[in-house]
Amino acid sequence: MTSESKVKIALAVNGEPTEIAFAPHKTLLEVLREDLGLTGTKHGCELGECGTCTVLLDGTPVLSCLVLGLACAGRTVRTVEGMAQGGKLHPLQDTFADLGAAQCGYCTPAFLLAAEALLAANPKPTREEIKDALAGNLCRCTGYIKIYEAVELAAARMRGEKAEPTTESLYGR
């Protein structure tokens, strides 16, 4: 492919101004993984059904397999690689690890970003609101309860509460 068949855009990725050239037919998922080397965003169904490729576009969860890279010019993209700050994991990452909310881990980046967007908009969500916010993300391993509990625990910690996992959360019911 010659450089004439590529487009160049500027955007912010994980807080960093970025210029990238890529084939104009590429999805945001392909640009992130293939051109920027950000492989935390996972490739799933390519149909917008599994949620595995979820990233935040201007703070809103989107399915990156359905968004053209060109549509992201001048916008802000956040991937799982941008969650940890200053060598410290995001509270959601901590609670997912603490509670075993990630098993194989393939779907975890998308769940983390969808939950981050929820907590940015609603610092004290109910279990139903968490379920609704994460409903577009599929997991074949966990059964979802640990994921919901991890989001609840992270929300409490992010509100400044001294929240610890319950024995049931750690060891099952």
C-alpha cells in the first residue's frame, strides 16, 4: 500500500496527542491494534454484538469494531492501557483483581472501560444500573456477579469510603 492510499488524522489517545496514518477503510479497533500497537482492546465478533472491543470515545463507551478510524479525527480515545496512572492501577482494575472478576481476561478491558464511564457519570450506581451499563459486554467465564461486585467495590472506594471485599465476594456464596 502506498502512502497516497492512507489518510492521516490527529486525535488524543490515552491523554496523548497522536497523529496516525492508516488505510481509510480501517476501523478504530484496527487502528488501535495494528497501527498504534494498543492490543488491550480485544478483537471479538466484528459485528457489534459481544462488546469485547469497547473503548471510550470522548468519554462514551463505543464498539471500536463499528467505528471508522476516520471518524475519530480530533476526538479523544481511551483504551485500557490509559487506565493506570503514575504506576498505580485504576480502582476498577484493583477490584477486578481482588475479587477474581476476570478469569480468562479477554473481555476484561471492555468491562473496565464501560464501568469507568458509568462511574464517571454516576458515582453511586445501583446493581441494576451497573447491569444496564455493562449489558453490551459478554463474558463466557465469570457469570457476571463478581464483575458487578467489583464495580460496586470500586465505586465505594472512588467515593472515598473504606470499602473492603466481603467474604462472600472473595470466596463465593
